[in-house]
Amino acid sequence: MTDAAMAVWGDTTPEGDAEFSEWYHREHIPERVGMPGWRNGRRYRKIGRGKHRYLAVYDVDSMACFDDPAYRHALDHPTEWTTRMMGHFRNFVRATSRVRFSSGEALGSIIATVRYDPGTGDPEEIARWLAGTALHDLRNREGITRVQHWQADMDRSLAKTAEQSIRTGKDGRAPFTAVVEGTERSFVEAALVDAGIVEGLADRGARKVESGLYSMLFALHG
């Protein structure tokens, strides 16, 4: 089990979409997974319409890995291909996160992410509800392989880097994320509904609650 995760949600320009996909599996994720402590990288495509059509997720040993010189160098010295692709990103959101709660080891082919800001709610009360009630029992449901709760380090997530300076527009924020993974769309959708995660967050004062369902395109393990 790893103690940290990174997730990136976003879109691409229409003219850059095909090359963007090639860059992800030929260079970008292999580069990241080759760094110390980066255990795997996965890329997903959204099921349905709306912003943030793509999602990339990495399991990382610890938050310290995000301060490793190899990773910092990559952010400030992007390759020629990365430099070209950064200009095609749209609606970019990155969460460099501590894993507060995790149950299950298998990576699901379908993943649901529910991003939120605590808003007027108590962040710790919301976290206890997610880990103790909403997410806790989902792992035992049919077809659910893993559930997690992430808390982003906003300084790391929004750090000014050479890569960031190339992207168009301001990076988005994802302070907290609830995650449900499973083997089939129907299992994950039903788990989200039955656990009442989206509604429960809103009832507890959370704002900017954004839910997305994604299908895996590929995975690479270090």
C-alpha cells in the first residue's frame, strides 16, 4: 500500500488530442513511473460528456517523492515533446495528495472520483464520515476493488514550475477527493449512489463537489 497519490484531470485541444494520447503512453507516464517511489501510472477517459475528459492517476510511496530531485527536475526541465503537449492542456487540475484512507489493493478498470472543497463544513468531520461510513463498507460490495480518500497538499499541487508556465489558463484546485474503483461501470455507479457520497458531502457543507466516472485506457507499473 502506498501513502501518496497524484491525480491529473484535464482536457486537450481538438487538434492535439491524438498526439496527446501517444505522448502519455510513450513518454510521460513511463518517465514518471521511472522515478524513485512512483509505483504505477494509469490513464483514463471519461464516461459521458462534460469537462475533464481525461484523468491520470499515480500511486506513490510517500509525499517525499514529490520533492525528489528527479521529479523536480522533470517539472522545471520538460522534454521537447512535453513542452509541445503542455500547450494543448485545458481545464488542468492536479492533486498531489496524501492518502488518508484506503481499502483494497486491486486497481479497477472503472474509477469514480469525487472532488470537493470542505467549504463551510468541518474537514475532519467530513473525512471521518467518508472513512467511517460512506467509503468503509463499499470495498465489500460486488465488483468494488478499492476505495480511497485523498487530501491534497495545495502548495505542491499548485507549485509554479516550467511545465505550469506553458499551460493555458489557471490550474484548478482539488483539495480533497473520494475515489471508488471497480470492475464494471454498473458496480461503481451503484456504489456511489448507495453510499450517497455526492449528496452527503453537500449536506455537510462541502462545495464545488464534482463527480466523474472514467474507464481505464492503460496502466504501467514500475
